[in-house]
Amino acid sequence: MNLDEKQSILIVEDDERLASLTQEYLQKNGYTVDIEADGRKAITRIIAEKPSLVILDLMLPGADGFTVCRNVRNDYQGPILMLTARSDDVDQILGLEIGADDYVAKPAKPRVLLARVQSLLRRSNQDVEVSAGNSKDEPNLTFGNLTIDSSRREAWLLDEEVELTSAEFDLLWLLSSNAGRTMSREEIFGELRGIEYDGQDRSVDVRISRIRSKIGDDPIHPRRIKTIRSKGYLFVKEI
């Protein structure tokens, strides 16, 4: 993607009024916005059109939001922002587990939605800049059989590439580049999402669990990424 092009957003939402209002608000803030009301059609459009970002509702005709996310994730590398019920932790956790990059509880305040969209697109644009060779190379980090390459945004375990979402890589890099130091959830939230930790959001915990399983860490008795009770997480330098 040419970074000078206007960024495109696909809203997958069957509530016509809500979708139109969201479209209008985002367009006023400089984005090109399309709407798709059917989940099955959305799968085809996301893979074919590859919008800069997808805003994905869960309750859809044709295929629900979980099905859409699961079906496009291997072919679509852009950020997916999932809309969930206000207090449904199950939806939020499942969404993150199948590859959503972030979530916003409905009904979402326009400014909150815009802030999340901007944050996800900034992170996505950084990926594009790195792949184009426009950003400074940072050192690779190696911990035993695990290598984390920040310039390519890749991780390797025993010479096999670890499949990580963009959000998972950001969290792994943050923790590993601070190896030996316990990072609080408040600090992690501030660094990665630019918002204050509300004491209840479990997105970091879910991603830590997924990262552990992908880098060969024991999910029950982790040795590489430790949970420090009442303090946060610690990436261990040597194990």
C-alpha cells in the first residue's frame, strides 16, 4: 500500500442506520469507508479487496463475525476491530483468540471507535514502512532457541517461523526488549494501546496465553513469560 493513499475501511454490520452513521463519521475524519451487511459476502470482499482495516460486528446474516474472522485471517493481514457486547468477556476473549486485533464494546462512542481505528492503522502502517525498508533497523533479540526480529517483525523458534498476529508480535517485542524487568498491565496498555488500563480488560492476558503456546512456553508453569502476581509480566532472559 502506498502510504500516501487514503486508507480504506470496510464496516461489516447489518444494522443499516448504525453502519451509515459510523461510515459518515469516519469519512469526515479522512477515511474511505464501505459497508457490507452479509457475513459470507464479507469474507469474499475482505480477501479480495484487502481494506486497510475491518470493523467487524459479531451478529451477522450469512456468517457471524467469528466465522468471518476465522476464514479471512490467513489471507488478510490488516487489522480487524471487532464489535462485541458491552460486558461479554467470552466474546472479547474468543475474538482475540481467533485473530482479532482489538475490540470495542457496543454501543461504541464515536471518539472511542476513531481512537482505536487510528491506533490500529498507525501500527499497521509501521509494518508497511518496515517491509519497504523505510524504518531504522533495530537489533534482533535471541533467547536460546527463540529469535525475535524487529526489522522484519518475525519470530523464529528452532528455525521455524512463529505465526503471530501484529498485536501479538507487538506484545512479544515489548516484553522481550524489556527482558528481566517486570512490566505492569498499566504500562503495557499505555505502550501498546495508548489507553489507561481499566482493571478489567483481559486482552493482554489472552495474548500472553497465545504467545506462550506459540513460543514453546509451558502455559501451566511458564518459564519464559512469567506472571508476577499483583505486578504484571516478566520476560525471562535466561532459562
